[in-house]
Amino acid sequence: MKAAVVYEFGTPIQVVDATPGAVGPHDVRVQVRASGLCHSDVAVQTGELPFPLPMVLGHEGAGVVVEAGDAVTTCAVGDHVVLSALIHCGQCTNCLKGRPNLCMWGLETIFSGTNANDRALRATDPEGNGLYQFASIGTLAEELICSEKHAVPIPDDVPFEAAALTGCGVLTGVSAVFNRAGVQPGSSVVVIGCGGVGLNVVQATAMANAATIIAVDLHDAKLAMAREFGATHTIRNDDAEATVAQVFDLTGGEGANYAFEVVGVPPLVRLAWDCLRVDGTLVAIGVHPAGSTVALPAEQFATTEKTLMSCLYGTSRPTKDIPMLVDMFRQDRIRLNELVTHHFALEDINDAVAKMENGRDARGVVLFD
């Protein structure tokens, strides 16, 4: 099987002929049909997210179960599934209080890049090296083996391309609006970063009936897309002070009720903070480089009552929210196909990374036969 692998931080991604291993009792073998390319994948390549190497990239995918272990109960051979980047045990304190995205067992597993059932590796490269899998799935491959906990069954009439996007970008953006921020009707919102996740924040705030939705980005093409997804205003962020001034002009001189930072660049968290009104809420979604820090004006903690919220995977509940998003797509209540701006062959993945880094892509997707 072909797989996109990072061998050393800061070097190009290699497409290799990997060999899948045996399926364990609680494993499924999935023939991947579509996988998105996300900034988090690039962060692994650059070393900003220091995952173990060599690693098969990809954490946003959909496909068909072609083999299931004899103890698998949640899906069966032939099922169409979305591959969730997060899994949970269902028994810990965080799971029981409805926060499965914070399950420590699940987080430790996906950050290890190993199989959730036995912490082993399920694939090797042509030289026999064991391959880690990003988020314990590694969807940028023709095939993968993972725990059944990652495989969320969906109806078989949903196109794989659309379904794949619900595994990360759509799930993160939409869930951040409803599960984390709780955006209220009639409110004002600033979305900083209009890529694959940010566009979903925009469309979710439109669903929430926010009155003013201000999209901020460096790229005109993404701002145009944000308009299509529900933004009422757009700002090209060439200068932070000018951006803040425009936000205040658009919100009656008060600032926004909510600001979402969706890029993972520390100064943009400060920009989002500065765009807020007194008692506004900042939701930091972007994945920041390991070891980076964010600076905020401490005197405002005692004078503005602004709220800073961190946000992991949109504060989502994948086994519940992914099927919900798929149903919304089937009912034409959410835009998924329109998120895809580029299709690429797996062999062209480094070109796809360059397009994304240059701001030319909202979401690039590879389709497998």
C-alpha cells in the first residue's frame, strides 16, 4: 500500500510502499477512500508537533472496513466509516462528564502514534522499519489498521470526500462554536483564519444566527470563500492595529462578543483578544508550535472580564457529533463539498503542502480508488 511518511523533521514527505500487519481482535482494516490534508499534518513534518518518527501522516479520512477482528462490535466488514482522530475510554471522569475529547487514555494513545489496543505498530516500510500512525490512524495511506474506536459508521450514500472532512476540520470548527463557545443569536463574531477549520467556524456561527460575522485572513480567495459560508464582513489582516480598528467600527465601537483564533500563531491570539468587547470570549482553536507562548495584557484580567478558552478538537464528542454532521449534510443543512479547493494524488503531497502553506488551499483532498 502507498503511504505518506515523514522520516525526519523538516524534510520532504516520502511516499513509500508500506506493508500492513495483522488485524488484532479489536482492530479494523480500513481501505481509505478519501483523506484531507491539514495544517496539523504539516506541523508533524516540520517538528512543530514532535510526534515519534517515522510516521504515516493524515488524521482526517473516510473509507470502507475490509476486515474486522473477531472481537469487534461497533462496525462490520463493508461498513463505511469516518476515522476519528480522537478516541475515548468511556469510563474516566472526563468521559463520564461528557468531555470525551479530554480522555487522558485517548490522548496518550493518539500522541503515541501506536495502536490503541496494544500500543504496537501495525505497518512497516520497505526496509522493515515500523511506522507510527498520526493520531493512531494515519489516513494519508491507501489502507490502515486501527482500533475499532476510531471507526465511526456512516450511511453508505455519503460521498467519501465529504465524509472525510467531518473527521477533523468540520468537526473541530462546528463543535467549537456550539460545544465550547455557545455562540448566542444576535451576537458579533470575529474568525481569524479562514482555512479548513475557520470556514467551518464561519458557517457554524451563521447557523447560530450571529448577527455580525467578521472573517479575517491574509488571502483574498479565502475571504471570498468566507463570504460564501456566511461571513457578513471580511478584513484582510495586513496590519493588526488596523484590523482591530475595523472590528470595532463594525461592532458599534464595542468589539466582538466572540473571537476565534484558528491558525495557531501566538500573535494572532493577542489579535483575537484585542478584537473583543468587555466580557467577550476568545476561543483558541489553532494548534501552536510546541514550546511557544502567548502574551496577553495582564491588567485587563481585572478590568475587562474577558474570557480565554482553550479548545481541543472543538470540544467535540466524535461518536455523537460526526454522525450528526453527516446527517446535516444529507439534509443539505451544512456545506462540505464547497470546502474542497484542491484534489491531489498522494505522490504529489509535497506540492499540496506548498499550496496550503502559500494560502492557496482551504482543504486539499486525496482520493483513492
